Amino acid sequence: MLRSATLCSVLAALLVAGCTSTPKHSIAVNESTRCKPLLIKQGQELHLSLPSDPTTGYRWKLDNTAPSVLKSLGPEVFSSADESEDGIGSAGQSSWRFQAAQLGAAELKLQYQQPWEVNNTPEKTFTCRIEVK
């Protein structure tokens, strides 16, 4: 009888998990991604990676994080292309993670510039139109 109850509990948990599943895969976005627009499903994660070299003083600034449809899952993370030592003084990738929080459309915009030169034209820009379906 105990085995039967345990089996029923496991089956019930699997059924509930199957009925409440959300899209689990993530979408990787980089500077060559076509965002005209980028279609994602509610609940999916968006992983954005852009080339970066903080030692030059340049940083990516989130100009518009598309808060109406995308929820940030943490701060920017920099990873060096130079795997020796700690990568000090080398270029790499800046990455961000977002989750499609609700249906709608918005633009994810970033500008690559030195923070103290706010009135100058950014070195690079990145814009991605997002549609959450």
C-alpha cells in the first residue's frame, strides 16, 4: 500500500509539472542577431552578449531595458577572452540575462561609450526590437 501511495504521489507531481511547464529554452542574442523584430515566448530567457573592453573606459549602458516586457535577471557580467590569469587588460564579452515577463513589444537599446563623455556620440549602439507572444 505504501509503494502504491508513493507511486501515485510521483505520478501526480509529474502531471502537475507537465501542465504548468513554461518555455525552458533561452535565446542567445549578439551584435549580428537580426532583431526585426525578435519574437520570443513569455517565460523564455534572452541572453545578450556584446564585445566589450572595460580597460579602455568604454562600457555598455542600457539605454532602455524594455521594462514593459523584459525583466532583468541580474547585472552585467564581463568575461575576458584571455583565459590566462585574471584577464586584466584584455577584451571580452559583456553579457546580460532577461526574461520575457509579459506580452507586448519594446526595444532593447544599449550604447557603448565612456561614462564621463555623456554628450559625445556613442562609439557603438545596439538596438533589438523584442516582441513577446
